[in-house]
Amino acid sequence: MNSRMSARSSHLLASLALTAVLAGCAAPKAEAPAPPPAPVAAVVPPIALSPRVVEQASAYRAYVTRASAISPGFASGSDVAQGLTTGEAYEPGQLLRGAIAYGAVVALQDPAFVAGVRKFAADPDQRRTVAYEIMKDPAYAVGFSGSSSAAGLVMTALGGDGRRLLTLGHSVHQAAYDVQHQSWSKAEVSSRQERMELAKSLSAQPTLGEIAETSRLQMAVSGSGQLGLTGGESASPPYTPLVIHSLAVAALAALGYADDASLAQVMPILSDPASATCLSMSKLNLYQCLAVAKPHYEDVFCLGQHVLEDTGHCLMKGAGVTEPADPRVQAAAEAALQKASTTTTVKSHAKKRSRN
């Protein structure tokens, strides 16, 4: 009996051992798969324009505001000297950079253009590729949806600044003749050499923008403020380089590639050789004018012609805007037409009398 129980125990133990071996050989229970990672939301960079670029735009606005406030109602030689000092105070390269920078801020006020650029900003690779194409060729920006309306805004804004200076220049130019009825205007300017040196010094010194204007422009870039622009209409290409470069800088800002980190690529776009030559020539013509001007009324002529009119002409030409007719030329043409009409009438009457 004991031997039977012993045999059964041995058999049970063998069965348990076999079961344990088989259990150890069984495939382990598969663990539940980990949930897929949550998709990473695309980070769209904010619209950004380097403060250094905004400062260039602010300095441009400051000059246009000050120069536009020059009054043609000169009453003394000191009035003329003050007008010259105000009008001369811009460095051509900086004024051009500021005009393009301001044009970029203006273009960012066009919702259609910004939306047309921003649709390429969500994908990092696409955003980088598009930005590279703009840096390589600023004209790439013309291909964005909304570029025609943005170009119209830029042309209206920059062309309007040029028109104000040009029109004021016409008035100051005319004042050079009007003031000759006043004795002070015929007196010779004292310290003529110092006056020339001052003109050259002011033409070489970079200027700063007003704090309030810089803040206003920064808010306009970020979308938290408006420039209050009116009258802009869509303009069809071709555009001038100045307008194209304004659109290019605005597009880079909308892509997040015009901040301080990209400044080295943005600054070269703030240029236009044709406009740079135009502004530099206006300065050379001013120096030549001052070199031969002696009485105060001749300084008035230099201010009207080579500071205000020439600078306004350069801005309007750079923006691709048609200049208004010079009222002096128009008046001369009307006078000539009237004279021709009168002469014809007199001759006609003379012929009739001779026949009778």
C-alpha cells in the first residue's frame, strides 16, 4: 500500500513538473501596444521685423515729416538757413533703406498679401525654402496672392511722400523769385564756406526716428496697430525695384525670417541702385548750387530745386508714380498758348482789314 501511494505521489510530482516545464516554454503574453504619440502642432512663427529695420523706417518718416513742414514764406536770411538745414539733413543711403523699410511695413497692412504669404509658414521646410527663394531673388515676392494690392499701397504711400516734397519744392522754387522784392533777400550770405561744410556734414550723418513713430510702426508690424493708410488701389506689374524690395522684406517678415536672426540676409534687400544714384545726384547738384549761390534768394532756389524737388522726384520715380505737372511749366505753356492765340487773332483781323 505504501508503495502504491509512493508511486502515485511520484506520478503526481512528475505531472506537475511537466506542466511547469510546458508553462515555461509557452510564449509570453503580448503586452498591449503603446498609444501613438500625439501629433505635434505646427508652430507658425509670428510676423516679425527686426527693430533695426523698423528704426530705418522711422528715420525715413521723421525726415519726410520735417522736410514737408518747411514753409515757403521766408522773411529773413535765417529763415532760409533754417530751411536748408532741415532739408539737407538726410544721408542718401539711409533715406533709401528707410523708404524700403517703410514700404515693407505698409505692405504688411494688406490682409490679402499677408494671408497669401502666411499659408507657406506652417510647414518649416516649405517656409525655409520660400524664404530662401525671396532672399535669392526679391522679385519672387510678386508671385504671392495679394501682391498687386500690397504693391498699390506701397506705391501710394511712397509716391505720396515724394509728391508732397515735390509740390513743396515748386512753391519754394517760386519763392526764390518772389522774395527778390524784399531787400534782405539780395544780401550776400555770410560764411558761405561754413554753410557748404554744414550741408555736406548733414548729408553724411545718419538720423534717428522719433520714439512715438517707431512705436507706431512696430505696432503696425505686429498687427496691434494701424497706419491709417487710405487711397491704395491694386497695381499691376511690372513694379519698380523699390516696390519689389518692399514686398520682399514684408514677405520675409510674414514668414518669420526678417527678425534679428535674419538681419544679415534682410539688409541687402533694403537697396535699389537706381534710386541710390538719383538721391546721390540730388546731393551733388545741391553742393554745386550752394558753391555758386551768393544772395539769400539763390539759396532759396537751391533749397527748392535740389533739396525738395529733386528728392521728391527720386521718391516718386522709385515708387513708379507719375509726377504731377510743374505749375510753372504749365503756366508758361498756357501763356505761350494764349500769346499764340492772340497773335493769330490779330493777324486775322489785319488780313480782313487789308482785304477791305
